[in-house]
Amino acid sequence: MKRYVMYIAVLAAVLAALPAEGRAATAEENYQFYCAQCHGTGGRGDGPNAVESQPVSPRDHTSAVAMNKLTDEDIINAIEGGGAATSKSVLMPPFGKTLTKAEVVELKDYLRKLCKCKGK
């Protein structure tokens, strides 16, 4: 019986250490994975792919002045449709088929946290 309990305890510890399958990524995790390459890990538009040769500089998501000009729908449209949907850089891909609607809304909320603003 002791051996059985020990086996269960070890198995539980191993399973707890493994990544949870099907666990939804947080908005910050999605931002770091999908957006930080251009917009930077802190959202300032200074990611490693933000180079001067780009036709449009990546938006600074921490700028309350710039982000306050956008409605929540503007942000959702940019995330789902990419840069082309907003007449900005076609280099920003659309994420409407990559992220769920809930993830897009959470990402919009995360952008509002970065800028500490509410928008139009």
C-alpha cells in the first residue's frame, strides 16, 4: 500500500510539472508571442523587427496620446484584420483566424493597460 501511495505522489508531481494542454494563453503571453517582435516586450514599438526600413513604424502601445485616438473597435479591427485592415503596415499580419474572439478582446484590454487609457 505504501508503494502505491508513493507511486501516485510521484505521478502527481510529474503531471503537475508538465504544461497544461489546452490551457488558454493569457493576453500578456499572446502579446509577447504575437506582437512583441515589432511592438517590443514593453509595447513601445521597439521590438527587434522594428527597423527604419519598415514603411510604417510599429505603434507605441504605451502612448496614451496615440492610443486614446482609437476606439476599442479600432483596436479589435487591427488585431483581427492586421495592418492592411487599418490602412497601416501590411507587414502586420491578421490574427482573426489565429486568436479566438475572447483572446482578441483580452488582447485589446491588455493594450489599454499598457497605455493606461480608455480610448474614444
